Amino acid sequence: MQFIVRHRLYYYIFTAIFFVLWFLFKVGGMIDIKQSLLSAAIDVAISLATLLITVKVLLPKLVYRHKYGLFTAFYLLLLVACGTVVILSQLWLQGSSILEYRSNVARSPTHYFYWFWADLIFGSYFLVFFISAAGAAIKFAFDRVLAINAVEKLQNEKTNAELDLLKNQVNPHFLFNALNTIFYKIDRNNQPARETLERFSKMLRYQLYECTGDFIAIEKELNFLTSYIELQKERLNENYRVTCKGFDDIKGLVISPFLLMPVIENCFKHVSRDALEENTIFIECTAKENIFTMQTRNTIDALPAAQSGGIGLLNMQKRLQLVYPGRHTFEVNKGGESYTVLVKIVLA
């Protein structure tokens, strides 16, 4: 909120300074103060409109998405349109129009010809170009600095997380040997307990040995999520119904590891705990060409605490913005009795 207020304050200050300086410039060419004020107001208003359209629409929608050809075409069209509006407005202010050009030149050949082409035509187009181009350059520079700072902050956080992980890491060989010991300590007749421990061991091996790069085959990631879901189901009673679709059908893509984990965790964390009604979790994965979609829906209790998402979804949203900028959709919908999450990513 403070950033938005400060951001608007910069525009207000710039507008005030621009108007005062441009008014003083106009006074030098116009005797009538009121006409000078109106003329300066027209120039400032239309120039600022050009600036705002450039920095609020054309930069984020086209330049930041590498659509440079479209940006050039729309920007030139914007300059022509806004510059023409300035020209027509200034002529209207003087009680004239373009249709009267010949008669005005005949009445004052040297002065009117120079004023019309040098001051009015060239000056109007140059003004909207200069203000919008200078503002866009400044905005682009600030955005670049913010992006660099965000990347540096992320790298520092990643480095600190890796250091913390190394400090707290248990020797993997010791851990797997301990799990094997527990496995053989379990009675052979207790097959469900053995299968649960084996599933947990596979999940741990995936985390320690397979997720060593920035991306991993999506079928491995979905297998990991399936194992996690099966483990979570062991904690639920017969009053819960968990439905999963599409996990075995998606292959041939790569994804950032553990990216989808917070969505699954969120389902089991916030699912309703109704003892009389059925509590449900629905998870579906689909892929159309290289567009991967995961949609989840779970029933929730009426309590506000059960309806709020955790820090996991917030961190996931930040990762999506960093790893898949402009190539993802992330939607959360908290209804009266259900909580839905939609994730759509354009994968390689």
C-alpha cells in the first residue's frame, strides 16, 4: 500500500512541475493568461495520457513479453493519435481548424506557416513522444533494478536454505539403513505397515537422490505425489473419500521438482472434519500438448481458520512467478463448503 501511494505521489509531483514549466513556456507565446492555462492543460493532459498508456499497458503487455514488433506498431499509432488530438485541440482553442489552413497562411504567410508546422505540428508530436518515451525509459530502468534485486534476494534465500539443509542433514545411508532395519522388524503378516514404510523410503530416495537439478520428468514428480497421497490416506478413516485422476496418463514433460506439493498438502490440511457427512478430496491432472493443469477441490469446515491457505501456497505462487513468468495461471477459490485450486503451466 505504501509503495502504491509513493508511486502515485511521483506522478502528482511530475504533473505539477511539468504543468508549471509548460505554462511558463506558453505565456511567452500567448498574451492571454487564461488561454495559456488552457493550452498548457491540454498539452499536459494528453501527454500524460500517452505516458500512462505506454507504461501501464504497452510495456507490461508487449515489451515484457518480448512482442517488440507489436509494441512498435501500437506505440507509433498511439503517438499519431495523441499528437493529432493535441493539434486539433489547440486549433479549437484558437477558434480555428485545419480546414482554414490556406486562408490563415494567405493572411499571414511567414508567421502562420512557421507556427503551424514548427510549433504546432512538430511540437505536438515531439511533446507526446518525448514525455512518453522518457517516462517509459525511466519505468523500464526501475523495473530492471527491481527484477535484479528480486533475483539476488531469491539466490540469497536459496543459499541460506541450502546451508541450513546441510547443517541439519542426516546421513542418507544411516537413514536408509535405519528404515531397512525397521522394515525387517515389522511382522511379515503386517503387510500394510511394510508397504507404507517402503513407500516412505521411495519418497525419501526421490528427494535425496533424484531431485538434484532444476527440472525433473513430470511422471517422476507425479509418482512422488501419488505416494504422498497414499501415505496421507492412511491417516484418514472411512468418512473420507479421496479421488485422483490423470496421474498415470501424463508423460514426456519436465517440471520444477516439488512445485505442486503445496497444493496436495493444502487439500489434506484444510479438508473438512465432519463426523456425520462425507469429507471429500478431488485431485485431477491433465495435459494438452505442453500445457499442464492440476485442479483440486476439497470440502472445508465453516470455521474461518479452515478456509485460509497456508504459507505453502504463497511460496508456490512466488516460485511460479520466478520459474514460469507469464506462462502460468494460479487461482484459488474459497467457496462456502469447498476450497478449489487451479494451476495451469506451460511446460517444456
